[in-house]
Amino acid sequence: MNSGADSDKVRVEIEARDRYRIMWLAGIRELDLTQHCLKTFGECDRPHINTHQRRQTLHLPTAHPPVAWYLCALPIPWDWSRNAHLAFEYAPGQTWEGDALVRGLGVRLTNARPILSWGEHTVPLDAPMRRSKLHRTCRNWQFGWWLRLNRDVPDSPPLSAGDADANGPEQLTLA
């Protein structure tokens, strides 16, 4: 039985039906649209995800929730078209179940709902960096623009070269 304190937590159940080299979840509070991949989200909340575990459940706090959460997973072998992505937000009482943009990563959300209908088409035509293939094809960056336009998420302070997280996920880019 759930206690009242736990019943409103966001529960994220992940089932990896494929193997993933990288998998992360970011609680987004700010944006750096000069960057792509995870760096698009500036300093963000980062609960631990085990890429070797086929099934796992995360419980996310709802006190002072981020604007949105973003789940990203890159398959083995890496293939851009099979990257898994799911953006979602806190929504008490709602549940959702489905694949994270591609088959292979199943997700069940409790007290959350997916954010849909974002993509390259939501990035303004005159957006800085839009002509850069690394940015234009990055789904994280595309979602960052959706957040900027629909949730008015603020800019993150610029990171100095020494602030990079050496233990964070690597950036994979289209060649």
C-alpha cells in the first residue's frame, strides 16, 4: 500500500528490450541552446540509471519539480534512428505507457504525462545554430526549443571549461 507521501511521486518504469550504451534522465530547469545533446539542458537533475539493468523503476520527487523530464538512450550498436527519447512532465493522477519514440525502450509513467508534438519543425527558422547539423538533428536541442517557446524556460549560466562533468555521458554526434 502506498503512503500518501509516495502516492504523488512520479514513478518511471523502464524496460530495455534492446541494449543501450548510454541512458540518462534529466530534470530540466534551464536551457543552453548554444549546446546540443545533454548539454542543451544546462545544469539539470540527474537521477542514476543503470544501462545494464533490463528493468528498473525510478521514483522522482515532486517537491519543486523541474519544468520537464527528458529520457534519452543510445543503442548498441549506435544508430541515430534508433535513439530512444521521451519528454514528460509532472501530472498528478495521470498514467501513460508506451515506447520512448522508438521500439526497444518501454516506459510506464505514473503521475506524469508525455510531452508530444515537438521536433525539428518546432525550432524557429531563424534560431541560432539551426543550420548546424549537430544541433538541428539533435532531439534534445529540438525539445529544448519547444520548452523555450512553450514553457519559457530560462537560460542557464554559461559553463566554464572546468565545469564539464568528466563522469557524465559522452556526446555522440552524427558524422
